[in-house]
Amino acid sequence: MDKKNKNQTLIVKLICLALSFGLWMYILNVENPVKEYKVENVPVEIINQDALKEYNLALVPNQKLSVNLNLEGPASEVYRVKPDDFKVVVNLASYALRKGENNIPVEILTCPSNINIKKDSFLRVNIVLDDYSEKTLPIESKVKILTVQGIYIDKVIINPTTATISGAQEQLDKVKKLMVDGKIENVEKDMDIALPIKAVDENGDVIKDIKISPTTAKLSLTVKKGKQVPVNVITKGEPGEGLAIKSIIPDINKVELLGDEEILNKINQVDTEPIDLSTLADNSEVTAVLKIPSDTTVASGINQVKVKIAFSNKNINNNTPSQPAVIPNITKEVNLPINLKNVPKEYEAKLEGEKVKVKLSGLESDINEIKLEQIVCSVDLSGMSEGEHITKINITNPYNNIKVEEINPNEVKIKLIKKTNQ
């Protein structure tokens, strides 16, 4: 009996709910009474910002303006409106303005039909203004440039050298410098590249909401080819009585010269200024200035080397003069991985071989100190299309005293396959 009563009660409740919903739909669609409704956070757009120039003012950034609208209209329409259905603006050309807060009336340009906005003449927003300012600053380059083996950067020129920033005084006071940054790899010839100019604060963080004119700067790179030549230590005078030269070893036995190819072809070594042996009484380490040939420079920027000179006792019965010991170079073969650079996003790249054999030469002590991860073999896939390609392997060697004698192979086959959507 109780179960039957419960079922009857449930049925009655469902019928009441259905009747209520039907009545509500009738009122909404047939009677359609006038209702009030509040829509919140309707965005406000600022127009005619050029009017600020007349007052030498600028907008303080990051101001999100909005208003709440009290609506009145048919129930079938008023409950359906959204903030995006309205276009509300504040016109800066219509009012006198000053630094600081400005309480300005808004204008409602568009709204849904049959909707009345109550007390719209009282709608206002607060806009904060600051003094307008502008200044010109030099542009610094923070671009990291990596060249291929045997190529060196000669000059880096930024054009223009300055740019003008403008906007709210408070924002401009945060700017410490203008810069271009980024990374350019595998440079092997002269090139120009346009980079965006950034305004940064003392921590290196980018300052937004200011105007920079121009917006980009051109970075012009010129390169030079290098030639590796041995360092030849020149001596003068004779060792002290009873001494003979045992060995003469410079800490750097080769240098990379930069210059015109025609000039480099005529240079086979770099001499030092003469070291006077007569002034040395014992095993010594002296500094010798390099005699850099005219119209050339050393890639590493050095202009002198340290030379270790060792002596031994001379056999007075031996009339044959002693010769300094010659420290020979050794070679070492290593297997290095091939890195893929600039792989097009829509392709998958497959290498025929993942490693390359590299022959290095230098003093044994220098060879033993090499960190192989710092010598990088890479191929650049920029601009390549689908299919098979044979491309040159580039090698970046940061060691001035180590020479790359051979790369085997010096080219690699790469197959680009278009990715399929999973």
C-alpha cells in the first residue's frame, strides 16, 4: 500500500512540473512580459586615441575597461543577450583630458533590437593617463653567430644604429636598452637578416606597450676564410756557458689567420719576435709576440704565445751543436654523431648513417684534453622538400690548436618523408 502511494505521489509531482514548464513557456512566448536583466562586464573600446597628442598624454597600459548594463525588454529576448552583443566605446576626442584618472562617459553604438538600456547616460569608465614621452637609444646586438669550419666573422653591422621609443612616461622609464637577439647558425657567406628590435629593462625582460620606430633592424654579416699555419719560434743569441737547447715548445703551435685568400696563399707560417737565449740561465717560460703578417688577423684574437725553453748540459768534447727537440703532432680518429638542423615541421628526416668519422691532429697533450661533445657535426635541412637529398656535413671546431684533417664521409644522404596524421 505504501509503495502504491509513493508511486502516485511521484506521478503527481511530474504532472505539476510539466504543467509549470508549459505555463512558463506560454507566458514567455505568448504573453512575453517585459523583464529587467543585468548583463555584466561588457567590454569598452577606446576610440580616437590620437586626441591624446593634443594634451601630450599617453594611455597607461593594461587597462581593461568594462561596464555593467541594466536592460529592459521582452523576456524572450532580454534573457538571451550576451556582452558581445553590445558595442560600447569611450571617445577621447570628446572630452578635456589630464594626467591621472579621467572619469569619462561611454557611448553605446550598437545593441540588440527591442532592448532598452536603463540609465545609460550615467555610464562612465575611469581611464588613467600619463605624460607622453619619447627618446632615442642605440641598438645593441645580442645575436649568437656560429660559422661553419674554416669561416670566421669579419664584421657585424647594425642598420639603423638607433631607434626611437615612445609612449607613457612610466613605461619608458623602465627601458634600459634596445637590442636585437637570436641565434644564427652555419654561416658560410656574407648575409643580411632583419630582426625585431626589443626594448628591455635592467633584468633583460621585454617591455611591452610602447612604440618602437623602426620596428626592425638589419644585421649585416661579412665573413672571412681562415688558414691554419704553424707558429715558428725565432731565437737569437747563444745559451749560457755549458748549456745547450733541449727543447723549445710554444703553448700554441698553430694559429688560424684571417684575410684575403690571395694574401693567405702566400703565408706558410707565423714567426715570433726573437727570444734572446743569452738572457736565460735556466729552464724558462717566456712570452713571445707574434709577428702577424700585414692585412691579416688571428681568428682567436691572440697576439702572443708562451714558450717553454729547456736546457741541458753541453758535452764540451762534442763539437756538434745541439738542436732543439721537435715535438711532433699526432692524429686521432673519432666517431661523432650527425645533428639535424632546421628540419621542416611537415617532414620526418632519415639519415643513411648517423655518425661520421673525423680525423683530428695536434699536440698529444692538446688532443688528450679535447671534449668531443664540443666538436659538432651537423647538416642544415632548411628549404628542403620531400625526397632524397645529398648534403654537405658541416663541422664546428672551437679548438684553435686542433686541426680537422678529414671528415669521412663529408656528405650524407637524407630522406625527407611527409608526416601522416595519426
